Amino acid sequence: MTLAPGIHLNHVSLAYAGQWLFEGLSLQLPAAKCSCLLGPSGVGKSSLLQLIAGILPLSNEEGEIRASDGLPLTGRVAYMAQTDLLMPWASVLDNVLLGERLRRCHWRVSQEHKARALHYLDQVGLSDYAQDKPDQLSQGMRQRVALARTLFEDKPIVLMDEPFSALDVVRKLELQSLAVDVLRDRTVFWVTHDPLEALRVGEAIFVLAGLPARIHYQVNPPEKVPRDVRQANIIALEAELIAALCHKDNPC
């Protein structure tokens, strides 16, 4: 994997159904760090990820999304969705290899690719389940498979759209720590509804609010991630994030 660049969004605009979601939005995501994005439902968090991924086009000509190293973002972004999107008929190993198989347009992959996939399954603690089907796994294990598939893509930029929101608290904490470990040195942009999740994993935390949306609040907690969310200063920061989320356009 090449050195992960930062991501610069300059004067980005996106319209949907005749309404501006963003208009002239600017945001800088630091290189090789995990940035978290909070905001109320419908504010455009997932749309912002899709703009960076190139899934959605900008609605203004002057808007720009670029990598800090000057190279194109195309081909350097992996995306992890809220649902695991596992193929029920395929084994755990084949689900990790799915992207490679689709790119090659056939089911055969090299032994080298299989070895890489097994390496990432080992990283997420699932090497013993490589031949199981998804319906044999718990929800937390399925999300681990999705994380291994994301790692297999070996991209310097990883976009995560509420990847652990469906899990119970204990499993969520466990996978947050795992994600911080295995995604270290990548540029990660992590959308979440949970202020404590953002404070646990985010090295830069942004709150998106309003319509058109703008960055209403930003904080860069100094402690290393994953943080202990029981600390007094983290609890105080959670209160600040909740206050920022209770924007005048989204009263609590």
C-alpha cells in the first residue's frame, strides 16, 4: 500500500431534488488519520462519502475533491457500508475475494490472492471460518468479514458508512478497537451517528449541520485512539458534540 494522502474538499456543492445538500462546502481530512463525521439523519453524510468515492458527481463546476499528494483519487478508495453485503451462497473466503473475482470477470483467483485473503481473515480473527457461509456467523463476525474484504482491497483511503451501528455495545467496542488497529496508517473517513464512537476512534471529528450543510463544529482530541470513553475529558467532549448536534436546524 502506498502512503495515504489527505483529502481536500474545496467549495463542494451537491443538489438533490431541487435542494442544496451542500453549497460551497470545504473540508480537509488529514493524511493517514481517522476522521469522523457526525450529523443528524438526512444531512448528507453518506452523500459526502459517495462524492469522495466518485459515486455521485459534483453539482458545481468550481468544486474540487483532490488528494493532498496531487494524484487522482480514482482507484485508491475502498468503501465499507453499514450492511455487510455478504453473498449468502459464497464462503467467507470467497466473500473476501469477491472484488478480485468481479474485476477478473471469472471465479478463479491466484493462490497469492487466496493467501492475502486468508491473511486478512487472520487479522480480524476469522481464519478458522474461511469455508463457512455467512448464515453460520453472528452479526459481529459478518462485519469482521466485511472489514477483511475492505482490507483486501489494499487502498490508502477507506470510507466507512456507519459500519458497526447494528451491533450491541460490547461487539461495537471490540470492532472499533480492531478497526483502529488494522486501518492504522490509512486515511479513514468514518460516518457515525454515535458521539462516543467518534470520540473512541476519531483523530479529527467534524459535525455536519444545517441545510445546506456546513461544518458546524470540529474537535481534535489529543489522546491516542482507541480512547477510553470512560475518561472525564471524553465524557465532557461528548456533551460538547451533543450540543453541536443540537443545531438550530435540528433542535433536540
